[in-house]
Amino acid sequence: MKRIVSAVLLTLIAAAPLISHGNMEHVLGVVFEVTPHSISVRTTDGAIQVVAIGDETHFVMGDSPASLKDIQIGSRVVIHAHKHEGKLEAAEIKIGVATPAKKP
């Protein structure tokens, strides 16, 4: 009985990230290019990923609402996107907040 309970718990723990993000894909990296309709990100593996921006895209910087104007080349972003007809469409773009440099 303990093995069954352990197996169920392990399955739930392993599936939690998939359940919490649904069918979204995640793009993490540094902004390479920004247009009114898309954002290009250099991902952690060095590839360039283009993600479409639409009217339904939400922008967040820290805990505050943001906009496309807040994104600059070199900004760090995390994008949660839906795949639609083979292309990624951003549902949410989280813009990194720069931390102040430490004084020596």
C-alpha cells in the first residue's frame, strides 16, 4: 500500500509543472530585437527565438504592469507562449528588473 501511495505522490509531483503551465512553451533569454508585432530572444542555448506579440499579450515588470515600450534590446525576459499554427504567440512577457550594483 505504501508503494502505491508513494507512486501516486511522485506522479503528482512530477506532473505539477505541466499542470500549472498548461500547454504553454517558455522562452527565456535576452532580447535581441523588438518590433511592434514580435520579440526576438537569444535563448540560454544561443538560439534566436521569435515570439509574436498580440493584443492579448500581458507585460509584467517585477510586480507591476508594463508595456512593450518597457522592453529594450538586452532586457532579460521570460515569455509564456502558446503555439499556434507552428508559431509562438506570447500570452505573458515578464521583463527582468535590473538590480543595483553593489558598492565595494
